[in-house]
Amino acid sequence: MNKKSALLIAPALALAAMTFSSGAAMAADNGTSTFETNLGAINGSNATGSVWITLTGDQATVTENVSGLAATFNGAAYPHAQHIHIDGAGVCPAPSADTSGDGVISTTEGGPSYGKIGTTLSTSGDTSDKAALDLAVAGMGASYKYERTFTMNAETIASMKAGKAVVVVHGLDPATLPAAAQKEMSDLAPTLPLAATSPALCGTLAVSQMAAMPGGAPGTGVTTALAPTNASTSPDVAWFVGGGALVLAAGGALALGRKRTVAAHKSTVAK
Amino acid sequence: MLAASAPVSLSVPDIGLTTPLLSLGRDAKGEAEVPPGEAGSPAGWYKYSPTPGEQGPSVILGHVNTTTIPEGVFYRLHELKPGEQFSVSRADGSVLVFGVDRTEIFQKASFPTLAVYGNTDRAEIRLITCGGYEPSTGEFVENTVVYGHLLSSTK
Ligand SMILES: [Cu+2]
């Protein structure tokens, strides 16, 4: 549990006084809305994931964490094509969606549930449906974090607001398919095995109850950087000063070294 | 579940805590602001989360320690046990009683955002502080999250 005995004692501050009041309930920042979904396993992938999207105008920032996906394909990191599907029923396919009865819900068979591809969650370049099967810009490997800001097309935005946008991550481990299905070719790309393009994770985007999703882990421990041997390395002094309802009284100087404890943001897919 | 009203104070008798609540926003990096670090500083409500009593995860942040003494406002938060109760007073005069569901400890490096801040189908609350102080780096490497849900309210 918590190592209380070892708490670091930091310098006292020249803080004269402070007053505060409770804030009012807050609407979202300047027309920003947030959508979120937990990704559930399809086709027995046993993978998990979560996605949240901050949308301001047509600028979308997508943050995604996945784990437990197929790790390798032909000796390289397994490419997981990932999309926001739109204009279907807005749900993830049930086992009954497997109309061919081969034991695998193919991307086509899932179509009536989650709809067509509205946006490709590519790691760079095109985010339209034209990039849907570009495996070079797919998510890579068993687990990854994806974060990207891009201009989202109007169709995807409309579908998301209507509760009909579904995040689908594709790519199964072929060994987990029934024997006959392992020999089938993809319904989308005839040169690829069925496993490569079939859905592995799925979740319907819903409006978040958070008007704005906090990034990273909360910095609720007061820390100071250890005295650096190189004196030019100053601690991060960016801090909360009157940003909310907190008002510092005149004469109060707030200069606290608070070192950031986490840097969880990455601009591209990273292991 | 209740209509929105900002929280003004938090009382957790089982750990001897009563604190006013600040209103906390987001910093330039999009991270939740935290209260000041001085001894005696209150906890705060993250103002972009639901207010306590509304549907969803209302988020209350407090420091585990302070700049001068070890005992921050949420110094004893980790002691809370499932079934214990605490209360939140709101600006509309209501007093809400919450029950503790569980406590979880997360590594900051893999903080599960939606597991803590994701949508819920009832009025819930998260009391969050830090833990896992690492003397070699001067950093806290964990967050302690107490999950609770609304039991009753009076006005
Ligand atoms: Cu897809």
C-alpha cells in the first residue's frame, strides 16, 4: 500500500492566504463533446480495449488502448486494421451474425450490426474509408496505445452523435479459428486469410458523462524533484494558479516545484 | 439520481475527514488540475465530471501529502473499506450519503482512464489520491481510487 513513512518533505511556500468558493456545474469546454466506449472481444479474441474521442468542431482526438490482440503475423507485428463503422444498427454483432455458420463473424457478416466504414483509425495519413485496408498504417501488435488528432468527416460525426458509430478492431490469431475457417480467405481482401480481416474488438461510442475527459493520471501527490546535480535543470513549476474558483490573496506567491509524475501521451501508436 | 448542483464539502467520518471542496478544471495539457499543496489544503471536485448525485462518475481529487507535513487531505483515504459511508454537501443544500464499493490501486503509467472515468448507470463517485511514493525518484507511482455510489440524500 502507500509508503507513508517515506513521504518527501518539500519546502514551505510563501503563500499568504487563500480563499475559495465552490464552482458552478460546468458545461463542456467551448462546444467540445466527448465520446467513449469499452471494446469487447468478438470471435473469441479475448482482447480488451477502450476508446475515447474528444470532438471540437470537426477536430477529433482519438485515444485508444488495446491489449490481448494477436501479436505476430508472418514473423512481424500483427497489423490490426481499425475503423469507426457507421450507419448500421449501432451495435456489435451477436454470434447469430455468423450467417455462413463457419464459426467466424466476418467483417461482412458484422455489417448489418455496425455498418460501413466511416473513418479509418490509421496511424498516419488518410483517415477515410480508402485507407481501410492499408495495413502499413494499422495498429501493430498485441497491445498498443493510439492517440491521434485529425479532421473527422461529417458522416462519422453525425453517426457518432446519433449513437450509431462503432469502433471495430480487426485481425484474429488464425490458430483460434475452427479448422475449416483457418483455410478460408478474407471476404474483404482475397489475398489475405479470413482471420486477418475479421473483427476482434468492438464497441459502440456513447456520449461521455464527462464533459471533458481528464488526461493521464491525477497528480495528487505533492512532489519535488530531487536536487539535480546539474543546477540548470529546474523543476516543472507549471501549476494550478487560479484556474478554477481558487483565488490567491494579494501578496501570495505560489511557486511550487511539482514534477510531473506521468507522461502518458503519445502522438502515435507505441508499444 | 439528482439534478446537478456543485459540491461544497466532503465528510468522511471513518477517517476523521471533513473538507471544503474546490472546483478544479483542466490544465493546458488536458490533465485534471489538483488543489494547492500546502498543509490544510482542501480536496476538489473536477468540474467537468458529473456533480455528486448526478448519473455518472463524480470525481473528487485530494493530495495524499503536503509541502510541509505528510498528512494531506486524503492521507488516510486508503483506509476506507467497502460498505463504509461518507457524505457530500451540495450548493443546493442537499446532503448526499455515498457507500464505498471498493478501493483500487493503479500504476500511474497504466492508469485505466475509462475504468475510473467511464460512464456508469447510476450516481457514482471517485475519491482519488496518490500512493506508492518512490524515494529514489521523488515520485508517486500509483493512484488510489475509492469507488462509491449514492445511497440516499436529504435536503
Ligand atoms: Cu472495420
